Amino acid sequence: MFEALLILLVLLFFSGLANVFLIWYTRNTLKNLLYLSENLGVLYEIVFEFSSHLREVYELERFYGDPTLTRLLEHSNMLREELDKYEEIFLLAEPLDNTEEEGLLDGEEEA
């Protein structure tokens, strides 16, 4: 009887240690995920602003139709599309309104 109680206490102790470790590990993993999400969100915003600025320069009468700017604009759009695939990951912290974002890409200005 005493041996069974001792084994039960040892198992309970190790179970408690395992639970504490798992809680610590989950907390650190979520903390790292939120950090990554915030940084990727900033990267997404930078690429979006660059793409918008490049579109504005391309549409200027002086540069309209320039093949180098055309390719650069296509490249920035491909980069944006690639980042869109990871949107769920880096928008964990604060989701963006996609209709506002699409309006800006079409050349509309915020009111």
C-alpha cells in the first residue's frame, strides 16, 4: 500500500513538472509567433507602400510606359502577391481591411 502511494506521488510530481514545462514552452512559442507576426506585418506594409509609390511614379507623364519601371512594377506586384500568401500569419495581431487596401492599389486615395 505504501509503495503504491509513493509511486503515485512520484508520478504526480513528474506530471506537475511536465505541465509547468508545457505551459512555459507554449507561452514562449506564442510570444515568438506574435513577434514574428508583428515584424512580418511591418514588412507587408513597407512593400505595399513601395508598390503604391512605384505605381504613382509610373503613372507620371514623364515615366509612363518606361520598360524598366514597367518591369519593376510587375516585380513589386509579384512580391506583394507572394506576401499575400502569408497574410494569415502576419496579421494575427491586427487584421487589415482588404477593401481599403484594394482601393489604394487601384489608385484611389483615402478620404
